[in-house]
Amino acid sequence: MLFWHAMGGPLGEYLEDSLIVEFNETHPFIEVIPVSMGNYRALCQKILASVMAGDTPVVAQAYETWTSQLVRGNALVPLDSLMSLDSPEITERWNDDFFPVFQRNNTYDGRIFSFPFNKSVQAIYYNVELMDSLGLEPARTHEEYRQLLLALTWDGNADGDLLDDEDRWGTAFSPSVGMFENLLLQRGGSLMSEDGRTTAFSSEAGIEALQSIIDLIHTDGTARISSGYSHQNDFAEGTVGLVQGSTVSLAFMQSNWERRESNGDPTFTIGLAALPWESEKAVIIAGTNVILFRKNAPAVEAGWEFIKWFTEPRQQARWSAATGYVPATRSSFERPEILARFQEYPGLEDVMRQVEYAQFEPQETFWYDGRLFLSEAVEIAVYGRMSAEEALNRAAELADAELGSDLD
């Protein structure tokens, strides 16, 4: 059976060479054939084209907006229909062990159409030795975070800028939708109105959230705009005190540290902490789910077996330990594979436990474009081409127009 995905690098290698190989060996009448599409855009295009051609894979990764479109097109098997025919164990595990955010995130109009696959949350990565030397601790609130960045920022030669090797920025980042979303939710804001008919991110909470990013860069002078993942390299070089990144970033940082050590370059101890918050604890969940296409009965049964197996606590703990993705089930946190990771990185459990109060982006198809409008707004405001309010209002107007088309 074909399984289309977009995992690459060491994450894709672990998926294909470890987990899928083991599944195939332990399920002699099923063969999962993984096919990587290289990136999510290509995967989305390939899935939609395969539905039009009537030649879909059996299983695939999918974001929520794609799933909504496929549900409307009657292309997917509702997984709760299989759960009701299966042993009670899977339904009990879904109800009692899967984190509530994943239960909600995979439900569409009251039906379960997907299971969580590769989910992550954001973390703060910091230089333990540097923080200890300055008598600093990870921030718990936004104001503490702002003060922490001021303390970490250092003009080493006192020339009034931070352009030299001996200087240090408090942090660096590529402005992103995810960063804005976390700040919005932590201020009690939301992405959508309660009735789901309009966006709500251009609220007072949203303007404050985006302005707080701008202030770190242009008012405090403690944050530097970076491109791609260059801020992680700067963090490794010691020219940045801390960075925010996905839980998956830890695997790539480890690889970077190993290369640096083999080259004789200096390294330091990586500390992890949960995100600071404002009026409430909140974090946005990222990543895809896994869906099952309507095929003949043997193919559907094979795909369902793989989905169930992959989301068992043992596989989830191993997947998390190897990649940094958040386990889908609570009992996974008790498995030795992930407990060993928690012992290696003491702050990692607090970071992973953010899933307890996590939220997710809109599932509706309009968000595919709406998210792009919001991403553009964040970038426009951070680079000073519009105020936070102007940029968010523009994005909301464009997104609401897309949403209105979907509702008509």
C-alpha cells in the first residue's frame, strides 16, 4: 500500500528505515511503500491531482485545510466508522489516552477523519552556561522575557552597535505566523470569531502581539531578524543568547553540535523551556495528521492497521524521542524511550507538556490562503512597511473574503 509523505532528512530516514521497516516485518500480509514528495506543497498538489484522477494512495500526511477539502469531496474514509467495527481498545485509547487537542483537531463536523502524525510545539532554547554566568533563569511571562533579552544583549566593544564578533544579541528569529499566533493566544485572543464566520486576529490582543515582536527589534534592540534557520547557527556560535524553535529543532541542533565537536569548535549545554505567557498559558500546535483514502476493502484495512500501529504509545514514544515531535498519547510520556530524552534534556518534558493547553489553527479550507495573508502581515509590520494594526486589518479583510467564499 502506498503512503505519501513529505518527511525528509533524518526524520524521513527514521520513518522509512526504522518504523515502516518494523511495521512491514511484523505485519507479513501488509507492505507499506513510503513515497516522499519532498515538501508539503508538492504533497498537497499530488494528493489533489490523484483525487481528480481517481488514483490516490492508501494513506497520506495532510494538513487540516487539505483534509477539509477532501472531506467535502467524499475522498476519505471516516476513521470513526472503522473504530466502531474494531476492538474496543482503539476507541478507549482515543477517548482516554489521546490528548484532547488532537481529538478536536482531527474531528470534522462531528466525525473523525484523521489521526495525529507529526505534531510539534515551540520551545525556548538557551545557553545554559551563559545564563548561569549571568545569574539568569528562563522567563515565565512576557515581561520577564523582555527583561531577559535585555540582560542577554551585550555590546562587547561598546561601539553602539551589535555588528562585531564579540557582540551578542538577546535573540534572533525569522518572523513567522506561529510566533504571532502564540503571542495572540497567550493574550487571550483568538484566530477566529466564536461563530467561525470571521477572523479575529486583528483584535486589540492581535495588535499588541504583533507590536511586541516589533518592539523587540526596533525599540529594545535585543532581537535581530534572520532568514531561514540562520539564527540557530548564530545561537551555536554564541552570538545569540537564546532562540525560539520547534521541538523538532532539537534533533537538528544535536547534529550541529556533533559536527562542531568533531571540528574542535566550542559548544555549550542546550537548555529548554516552555514559552512564556501573558494572561493565559497557550501554544499553537503545528504539523500534519494522517488520512485514509476510499479504496477497496483490503487496502482500507491495511491502511487502518498502519495508522493504529503508528499511534500506539510505544511507537509514539520512539517517534518523539528520535524526532522531537510531541507524542499523541499521554501514556507515551511514561515509556522508557521518551523518559531517557527527558533525563538528557531536563526542560524537554515541560516543553512537551505544553500540549495539555495547546490550540490549533482553523481547519477550514479558506485558511490555506488566509494563513498566507497573515504571514505577509507579520512580515510587512516587522519590516516597518505598515503599522501592526494596518497590516492585521489588511490580512483580516483578505482572509474574511476567502472565508466568505467558502461559506457561500
